[in-house]
Amino acid sequence: MTDFDDEFDDDGNDESPAPKPVLDKNIRAALKEAEKSKRELAELRAELAAEKRNAQFDKAGIPADGLGTMFRKGYEGEVSVEAIHKTAVEWGLIKTNPDINDSSNDSELDALRRTQGATTGGDGNSPDAEQLYLAALSEAKTPEEIMSVVNGDAAKKLGVFSQRGPL
């Protein structure tokens, strides 16, 4: 024998693979439907995973356009808000969130309150006359109470008057 014959020698296995049994038409239709449902389920699972991933990026503050799109496509780390945010800050994509309890604006807020107090005649910490007037109007339940507010001191400070006079 030649080398060629040795390569293709079956060693006595002349048996062909067993033929597939013939299936009923209903079984074949059910199998096709099951395969179709399996493919749809896999597509829906992939879509859900992508939506969950996008939601994590949104929560982390990653923009949906520009460099944010590139970051979303290229990110391969842990998919948690903290990890995504940390990586985005490290890469310079977003800036760190300032601490909410930061008291750096307190002096500016105090200055604004003093300025407001100077213009309204108060100390800046209490509501002005207009706010008091509107609050009293919103709390009035009957027409008599509304007219007493309109004819009251708060209304006079604002220049509000009624031609009807007191009730």
C-alpha cells in the first residue's frame, strides 16, 4: 500500500452514521417555534443587558454624546456606578462632584441675605412682605378672610388696595 491509501484507510469501519428518525410534522413545527423563541429570548436578554449598562453609565454621569460615547463603547471594567464614575474621573472625562456639605458658599449666601434685607427693610433672614402677603392669601379659606388679607397691613406695605373697602 502506498502512503495515500494509509491515510484514508477506514480500518474496517464501513458503517455510515445512523440516519435520523423521521419526525412528525407537529414535532418539527414545535421545534422550529422553540428555536425561534430561543433566538428572540437571546436577543431580548442582550438588549436588556445593554439597557442596564447604559443606565449605569447615565447614573454615573457619563454624557451620551462626544467623548462619553467613546468611553461607553470602550469601557471594559466593572459595570457599577462607582467603578464607572471613578474610571471616568481618572480619565478626565468628568469632574468629581463637589461635596454637598461644602461650606465655601456660606459667606456668599450671607452677603446675599444682607443685601436682600437692605432692600426690603428686613434682616434678610425673614420672608419679605410680598411673600408674607401671598402666604396669607393662600391660607385664607373664605371670601371674608381673603378681603381681610387684602385690606390688612401686608397689603398696605405692597400698595395693594381694594375699591370695595373692608367687608
